[in-house]
Amino acid sequence: MTQSLADGSLFGWNLGLIIGIVVVLVVVALVTPILVLANRIGKQAPRIDAALQKARANTAPLAALSDTIKYADTIVAGLRRGRTRLGG
């Protein structure tokens, strides 16, 4: 009778151990792909940053586009006035 009582209490421990191991394996299986992707992103980050810096340098002149449009409007208005005065 003592043997069956000991087997019953060990069953709970064994079941808990198995459940714990399964939980740990599931967590490892879920976290591993996330870490692999984070590693890939980390390796690509310098190239992405360099490309973004080039894009920033290449598009910086667009900030002055509104000034260019203002000057062009002023020039076109002056040309219209000149044409009108000349009778054209």
C-alpha cells in the first residue's frame, strides 16, 4: 500500500515535470524565429540606413522647389506685363 501511495505522489511530480518541459519547448519554438528575424533585420539595418541617407541627400533640393516656383511665377508675370505693354 505504501508503494501505490508513493507512485501516486510521483505521478503528480512527473506530470508537472513533463508539462513544464513542454511549456519551455513551446516558448523556445516561438521565440527562436523572432530572434532569427531580429538578427536579420539588425544585419540589414546599416544598408537600409545608408540608402535612406542617400535618398535624403538626393531629395534635399526639393525643399527649394517652392522658392523656384515663386521666382518662376514672378518671371512669367513680368513677361506677361512686358508682352502687354508691347502690344502682344
